[in-house]
Amino acid sequence: MATGQSVNERIYMVIRQVPEGKVTTYGQISKIVGTASARQVGYALAAVREGMAVPWQRVVNSQGKVSLSGSEQQRLLEAEGIEFDAQGRIDLKRFGWSGPDDAWLEANGFDVTWFWSR
DNA sequence: CTTCTGACGAAAT
DNA sequence: CATTTCGCCAGAA
């Protein structure tokens, strides 16, 4: 594992891998990081400040909805090509990120075993 | 040093 | 479908 780094730092590393036009979920990030619960991912995002280069807007909840209702998160995603339905939800089948590739995981010290059950 | 408080998820009830 | 329970980080007061 990427030792010497805090849980939050590992969470940010993973989120930075999400490409524009795709979204990921709190649960998926927690599985990739391995040592973080979905709740901790939420804590980590709440601690993000400007200048950290973390595309926090690409992280939505398991229902495909943005966490910050009434904020600018949805507008930022629409600008990247993400579509929302009438209920304000994103179709994860179409816009969901499939995850980092094995090479990246291994190069950064993450456990690749989560791939076996994805 | 202690307490409080958040961008969440899955399973059980 | 709504509510409850647990998991257990990091910064502010």
C-alpha cells in the first residue's frame, strides 16, 4: 500500500484518476482505497480546498445524485457532458467510471484484489 | 487533551 | 419505500 500517506491523500489520488465526462461514487472509491469506508470518502471531500486539484464534482452518491443539492456541482458536471434525468439523477450505466487500470493501481501501491469482485 | 460535526453506503427492520 | 445502525477521519473550538 502507499505507505506514509493519510487516508485522505489516498482518496484524493484515486479521485484524480476520474476522467472528465465520467463520474464515480463514494462506495467505489472506498473499495479502491481499501482502508476507507464510504463515510471517510465523504469526510475527505468535505476537507478539499481550492488549489488541491481534486475533481470533487465527479463524485456522486450511489443513487447517481449529487450530494450538494442546490449547489453548482450539477452545473459543473453538465458542462463536462454529464446528463441528469428529470429526477436529478445521473445514469451510472452511461456515465459511471469503470475504475483505474491495473497498471496504475500497482504502480501506486494499491491492492488490485478489488478488481476480482468488481 | 476532549467534544463535536460533517459531500455516504449497505443491510436489517 | 422510510428509518436505523455502524463504520471511525480530520479540523475547529
